[in-house]
Amino acid sequence: MSVFPVLCVMGPTGAGKSALAFELAKRFQTEIVSVDSAMVYRGMDIGTAKPFREELAEIPHHLIDIRDPIEPYSAGEFRQDAWAAIQSIHAKNKLPILVGGTMLYFKALQQGLSPLPKAQQNVREKIAQAAQALGWEALHERLKSIDP
């Protein structure tokens, strides 16, 4: 992947990252890319400090409300989506502002990720069935006996 300059606003929950990023985006007439693992999900507005509709209308935001909560979303998918957003913003001769606190996502952008196999749906289904029959605690105990 190519190297594009970005401005990163990152830190812990409640530090004022989103407000700072919003003011910077207004001042420099640019766009924001969310680097938050909860904001990608539609309907998860409470507890995520998602920007208000007015803010979303005033400043373009990327990677907010792009999935339903039942859909999985990985750091690898975030990396692809974020790079597409960054390239799109650069194509408009703007500096993207990346804002959030999901450090794995920042790391994925900066350093990439080790390749992992895709999750197998049939394995997930077997685990869910076993959990329903035996309970999650029993499955956890079994896992601890296999891999302490």
C-alpha cells in the first residue's frame, strides 16, 4: 500500500478526541475517518459517542454505521475500508483526520496484520450448539484443559 499523510487523533475514552477532530476538520475543510470498533455498527449510538446527525451532515465522516451489529467486522476489513477512505480523501487534495481509540485498528493501518485464515461458519455453528447444550462455562473449562 502507498504511504499517504494523515492526521491521527487517538487516545482513551472520554479524552475529547471526536470534538477536537471535528473542530480541526471544520477549520481545515477536510474529512474524518473513524478508527473506532463500535462506531462501525448501526444502532449502537448510546455508549459510543457517535457524532450527532448535524455533525455528520456538516463534516463528511467515514466508517460510521456501515454494518449491522450481527455482522462481523475484522481489523483486516477495517484496514481495507480505511485505506479506501484515505485514498478517496487524498484524491480531493484533503488531509484525512483519523480519530478513535481502537489501537488495533491504528496498528493495522500503520504496520499491517499477520495473515489469518477466514473463520469457518460450520465451526462457529458447532461451538454455538455445544454452548447451548453444555453452557459457555463448560466450554471454557474444556478449552482451559486443552490449552492452559
